[in-house]
Amino acid sequence: MSVHPLGSDVNMSYPNGDMSRSAQIEVIRATAEQIPILANLIELYAHDFSEFHHLELGADGKFGIAPLPLYWSDPNRHPFLVRVDDKLAGFVLVTRTSSVWDMAEFFVVRGYRRRGIGTAIAHDVWRRFPGLWEVRVMQANHSALHFWERAISEFTGQPIRPTPFEKDGKSWKLFTFDSTPSGVDASS
């Protein structure tokens, strides 16, 4: 298993208010043996996403979204698990189509949100895969829209505005940017 710790720790606020320590965040390439772990996290992701997209539970109490086996056979797909202080905290699925990287799915467990962890994870992924990027967000998902606008702007060092589009009767926003060092402001 390849562990890729982020370049710097991220300050987190803890429930007891102790902000005196930093979190160790790791973005780890998920192996085929970890598919069951990813499947469990995808259930949590589907639960969150069901607020914006019609998803129904099956008779077994699961959404039943498969962890996409192509991520372990297609070289243009990259699955990652995220750990914070050695505890499972989310996942990232990255794809590449022609000359564009795509943040296909991105999930941080609720207990780790709003602490800078998601931003640090996104920045790490963009540094690993330099080039043109796309991030799509449902317009109804206001929290995600604000998160991605802030994370991308901080990464590039300049404001970013998404382009609206419609797909399957839903309104979406598309963020596009370049993560190569020459495409990113040196101050980020």
C-alpha cells in the first residue's frame, strides 16, 4: 500500500475546542482488497447525495451503489482512500478523459468537514495530477458549490466562476482550471 502524506499538516478544530495540534492527512491509493471499504464509504456518500439526487434504499437498507470495478483495471481511473490521524475519513475518485482530469467523486465524512481537510485533500490530488481539471457540482448542493469555489480559488490564487449546464433535467455548475505549476499562481 502506497501512503502519500500531504506536504503539511492541517490545523483542525476538535469537538473539545483543542486546536493546539494538527491533523495528519493521508491520501492513499485504494487497492482491490480495499473495495469493501470503499463500498461502505460510497453508501455514506450516497446518503449525503440523496438530498440532491433521487436515490432510494434497497430492501437491504443500502443504496447499493457498486464501487466501480473499472477503477482497478482502467489506467485512466484512480481510486483513493483518505485517512486523518490514521482514521478513515473519506475517498476520492479521479478519472482522465482525453486531456482533462475529472474529480469524479469526492467525499469527506461529516465529522471531518469544515476544518480545511477537504481543501488539503483536493489540493494534494491536483498536485499529483497536473493539467486541466473539471469539477462538476449540482447547483442545488450549495455547500459543495461554496467548497469547490473556495478550494479551487485558493489553489490557483485567483477567483474562479463555474459555468452552468443542464444534464438529465438537473442544473449543474462546471469548474475548469489548470493545476500545472505554470497554470497556478506561485503564491498558492
